[in-house]
Amino acid sequence: MTFGTRLRLRLVLGVAVLGSIPAAEMAAGQVAVRGKTVYTMAGPAIRDGVVVLQDGKIAAVGPATDVSIPEGMRVLSAEVVTPGLVDAHTTVGLTGIFNQPHDQDQIERSAPIQPELRAIDAYNAHEELIRWVRSFGVTTMHTAHAPGELVSGQTMIVKTAGNTVGEAVLVETAAIAATVSPRAIKRERGKSPGTRGKLMAMIRSDLIKAQEYRQKRGAVKEDKTPDRNLRLDAFVRVLDREIPLMVTANHVQDIDATLRLAREFNIRVWLDGASESYLMMDELKAAGIPVFIHPLMVRAFGEMKNMSFETPAKLKRAGVALALQSGYESYVPKTRVLLFEAAIAAANGLSFEEALGAITRDAARILGVDDRVGSLEVGKDGDVALYDGDPFEYTSHCVGVVIEGQVVHDKPR
């Protein structure tokens, strides 16, 4: 049986057992996690380590010889323990697992520019696809409207647990998602944008309108407030550098255009996809723009034809801030497995801990939530993933997931 066949079989079996987590596993409790190897991502790996979780936070972490486990506390054990994984970019929660119209809220096609669309209004906390990615150790997701329109909407950061979106949310609006690539260009006659020039002119025009709108709102008298404009309100937050513009761009000319836009309006940018980013590493580093690199197992055609498994390692060596993602797929199960994407990066130039950092600490740092997640440190959220072997080996299993001190998964995946 080939690697690809075994991988597909594992994915199919994974989908078949969705929804098997008993409600009792969500019960609150004090939990300790023991691992033969604990990767805290805040220092060297700990052999025979212990992580103590109390009241949803990490209360202690260190070697078993130094950290005592309170009597009566539930203890989970595993070969390898890591921080809960952080997916730098996905559409899970807006995208559903069944690939049917009723569970596909990731893209709105009625207009090319709609920054007012909020991910929080479309997110389904009970979506089965959330459980599926969680069962591989993902505890935090940066989820969003999908690439495909010039500006598709707002992004958010959530935990992969919670009965409602309000319980899951970490950051209600993390960024505005834009697409500067051929997938946002309308090839039908008369539709806009029809070319790259039109695409950039449209987004520049809206940013200029937002500048004027901001100026007018700041100049009005207190007794006369101008009409609200949700579209321009969203862009004002980008102009004020309150939130970044996350731009999906893959061709080098589109990455170059994105950097020009960032300079012109002095805005923060997260670069997404970036399959040809290895051609502009110096420019990206100088601009301080981080990269959410595309899933490495993406099909290499179209705008992805020049992708390389070695891009993460090249960006890392060049000093560009980097995180990995599961991305979005148009077919079932609608997302890739974040662990497998990191494994490919680890096999093509990144060290094990660099690859693990790209789906924990580094992703959390870029997203601005590293004060809560991404590493196992006292005071941070009690988010932990447990594995029965090397997490990047496809024969290993995720045997436990804890989110804010609550065991949400303890069946081998």
C-alpha cells in the first residue's frame, strides 16, 4: 500500500467516526498531562515532563521530578505532548464538511468587495468539521471567508470548542481578507475586476474613500454624526493599523503589488498563500510582512505551479516570519490536515521544532494571541495536544486534546 493510499484511507476513516466524542468529555476538571517528551515551545524539550492545568490555565510545567501532581487530579499520559496546535488560516466553521450549499458560508459572490461581512456571523460552533480538525490536536484557528473575491470579508480567531461562537471566540475581528490573484479576476465580459490593473484600482479606490470618510467623521460636530458605512468602517480599521489586510497572493507580480499597496497606505499586511514568495524574500523581510504559507500538499497547477516544498525553510532562513496553515479545499473534507502540512515542511528543510513552531508558537505570535496560546507556559491557556508517537509521522495518533483545562478528545485519531 502506497503512502498516498494509506493517507487517503486514514482520512476516510477519520471522517467516518466524526461526532463520537461523548458530552462527558467536555466536563470541567483539574487535569495533569504527562509526556515522555514535552515540547513547551518556550525552551528545550522536557524529557518525562508534566503539565498541570487548573481553572483553565497552565499552573505548572516542568520535569516530573520537579512538578508534583495534586492528589485526585485526572492524569493523561502520552509519548509526546505539545501545545495545542494553531492553524494560521482556514475556513473551517464557515466551511462545512458535507460540501452542500447549506453548510458552505465561506464565500459571498454577489459583489467583489465586501469587507463588512463578519466571520462571527457565519461561524457554526457545532460544525462537524471543527471536531475533525480538533481530533488532530488543533485547538485554535484563524478562520475566515475564503479567497476568491477581491475582498471577501473579515476573519476571526476561535478555539475549537464551545457551544456558541461567543464561547469559542478569541478575537472577533482579526483581519480583512483580500485576494490579489487570478482567482479574484472575472473573466466574463463586463464583470469587474477583469484584469489585475482593475483589481488594484478597485481596492485602492475603496481605501481612498475610507481615508476621506475617516476625515469627515473626525471633523463633524458632536451634534451631527454622519451616516454609518459598514464597508468603509472596516477599511478605516485597516488604515488605522488596528487590524491587518490579509492578502492571498501567489504570483510574484501579485506579491509585489501587495507590497506596493502596503507602502502606499502604510497598512499592516499578512501575506497568505505566497507560493512564489521565495523570489521576494529580501523585500518581505524588509517590509516586516509575515507569511501564512499555502498548504504544501496543494496541487501544483495554475497560480500554484511554481510552489515548492522548500519554501518554508527558505523563508525561515531569510528571517521572514512564517506560519503554516490547512487552507481551504473545494472538495470533501474541505480542509487539509495541519500536522501533515507541517510534516512536509519538516522533511524539506525545517527542523522538527521549527515546523512545530510554525503551527504553535510562531502562528500565535503573528496572530497576536501568543499571550494565551502557542506555548506551554504558566499562566497561558490550558491547551494541550497528546500523541502516541512523533506527531509528524502519519502512523502516529492524536490520543488526547485539552482546551482550557477541559478534555475534549481522548480517542486515538
